[in-house]
Amino acid sequence: MKTNTATATKSSSNSSSGKQKAKPALQDVSKLTPIQKAQLAKAANKKAGVSTSKPKRNPLPQFKAPADFKPHFLEVTVRTEADGLLATSIRAIRFQGRYDPDAEDKKKSDMSAYDMTTMIGIQARLAGLTFKPTNDRKYPVELKNRSAVKGSMRLPASTTFKLLLRINRRKADETLSVAIKTVWQGVKNKAGRVSGVELEKTDPICRMFRRAARFMPAAFKNVQAPPARRRKKADEVEE
């Protein structure tokens, strides 16, 4: 009887050990891509009950449009200094109707002649959103392969940029909204002439400027309408 009991116990021990699941092999994380690592970490956090959702951002303040406001296009030209930060010079041309860079003069108004306050607001927000604390890292002037550059960088040194803004008024609450439609960069050709080259939406500099649109409405809260143009008299036209 003792022999049978010992045999049964041994047999039971062998059967129970056979039922134990083998431990999974450790995965070599070093061979995973960044996306796979992120997916693995997200799955581990979800299993552990850790929330991975980002906290909600507080909404930005809204600014009412002036009573005499009219939606318009605005062409803004800025330039960087040798340190990659925006210079003090800025040019802003307001267009009447649709945007046409070759429009006649009567459909364009230089904002510096009648609304410097709004121009200062525009420059302040562009400078704030493009500022980076490091002086040693700047984006290259060349457009090719710039998207492959990683890390926090300043704008290219001594470079001119032109931005096309559309300033609107929301019908729901009469608040201002701003969209940066296009960004151009001044590029020298072989003859030494500078011409504007439109940046792609994926270009890091284009993305940097376009992020400023969210904070731009405050600059236009007191925007002034262009002064009314005086019609020439008949005798002046004849002369």
C-alpha cells in the first residue's frame, strides 16, 4: 500500500508539473521600431490600469471683432537676424477682396501707415511662437532634406519669410479667427536674385509659423480699417 501511495503521489506531481504553462520568452525591445515600442508601452499601461489620455488644454481666450471689421487677407513679411530670431522690421499689406499679389494699388493698403498697433501684435506673436532658447541649432536655409532635421531649432539666419493670413469673424459669436494659409521663403537663385518659394505643409518652418495662428486673434482685437481713398477730381485726371 505504501508503494502504491508513493507511486500515486509521484504520478500526481508529474501531471501537475506538466500542466504548468511555460513562461513566455522575453522580447528583445532593442529591435523594435519607435511605433512598436509606443504600442507596447500603451498596452502595458492599459493592462496596469494607468490612464494614457492627455489632459485637456484650457481653451484660449476669444476676442470680439470690432464693429467695423471686415474679413480680409493680409500679407506679412518678416526677416530673421544672424541669430535666427525675428528682426524688428515687419511689413503688412492688407488686400481688398480676394488675394492677388499683382492687384492694383487701390486694392492694397500698407498697414504701417494707419495701424502700427496691430502690426506690433502680429510681430509679438510670431516672435514668441518661433523663439527657441538655443543659439547653436538653426534650421538650414536649404529646403531639401529639412524635414529630416530633428530637435528644437531656430529659424534660418538672415532669411526672409512671407505669410498669407486670412482674418475672419465667426458668425456664431462674432469672435475673430485667423488662419495662416501659405508661407513663402526667400531663396537666392544662381544669379543672386531672391524669389519667394512656397513651403510645403510638412516643412518644419511652415508648421512652426502656422502654429502661431491659434494665438493671433488677440493681435486684431482693435484692428483699424484702411482709410477711405479720395477720388481724383476730373480736372486732376485731365492734368
